[in-house]
Amino acid sequence: MKNRDSSLEKILLANLKNGDKDAFSTIFSAYYSDLVFFAFSFVKSASTAEDIVQDTFIKLWEDRYTVNITKSLNSYLLKAIQNRCIDWYRHRDIMINYSNSVVNNNRLLECDTENWLNRSELEGQIKKALQNISPELSEAFRMNRFEGLKYSEIAKKLNVSVRTIEVRIGKALQLLREHLNEYLTAIVFTGIFNSGLWPWWSEPSYTWPIG
């Protein structure tokens, strides 16, 4: 989302303020999936994350004539989601006795929404980086990460040993880290890989892809 054209965003916002339903639909489609992922990193529930995002868009439509967005639309929506996640913790019945400690969680309150790295951006960068490493390394990584094959299955398909596949994927991970250094720095602070959705990229002791 960070790389979306700012001039197009301004046009969409202007049209939204005029009550343009098509502009709203375009904004919804462009931001929805990344916002659900962002919300999920806090509430750990897919259905709750979707509810929070949907409520945020309902509010955006209700306030379309008066909404005041001083920064980017991306930043505005991320902050709105963040605030709704905090409210969700505060009002959740089963958390009432210790909601204060949850709401005061530093990762939630201090999350830098300006620099949040979205899943779609990361996926795109990974695929781009894979083009810059050797075919044998990227092939093993793709078969494991994207096709869900185990090391033994990959080894059989490529007619090599399981150890060879382990080495290839290990090298691929190392090279990807180097190519994605800027993005991984953001990930450390946003906690994407701590959400349990990126189990193949932990360090220093690797939790390898499906092995």
C-alpha cells in the first residue's frame, strides 16, 4: 500500500467526499486484505479482524462528507484499525479483569503505522528477490514455501538427497534476507513474523519451511 499512486489516492478521496460509491468500492478492494492482516496481527482472530475492518469502512462511508485525512489514506486507515483493536480489547467481556494490561501492550500502542509493512508488499518483494538467486535454490524454496512440499518430496522430485534440499533452502533463506534487508528491518518492528503467519523465517535458529 505504501507504493500506491498518491495522485490516484487524492482523486479517490475527492470522489469519496462527493459520495461516489465507485470510489469507495475501489478503496475497499485495494486496502481490505492488508488491513485484515494488520488487524489479525493484534486480535489473533480472522473473523474479529474482518469485523474490525468492515466496521472501519462502514464508518469511513458514513463520514465520507466530513472525513479529514491529513496524511495518506493508508496511514489513516491503519490508525483507525489500530484504535478499533484497542477498543476491542477494552470491551471484550472475557478480558474485562485484565484488559488494562492488554491495552497497555507496547507492541499495540507503539506500532508505527507509518512504516507498517503489508503482506502483499512482502510477498511481492519475496517473488522479486527469488528472481535474483540461482534457479536451483529458488526452485527448492518455491516448491517448499509456495507448493507446500516436504523436503523428502522435493528431494524425490529433483532426484537429490534430502540434505541437499536442506542446504539449498538454507542458502535461499540467507540470500533472501540479504535482498530483503530493508523489509526485514520493518518486519522486526511490526512483528509480522511473530504473528505465527510467517513460520519459515525465524532466526537465529531456523524454523525451516515444511521439512
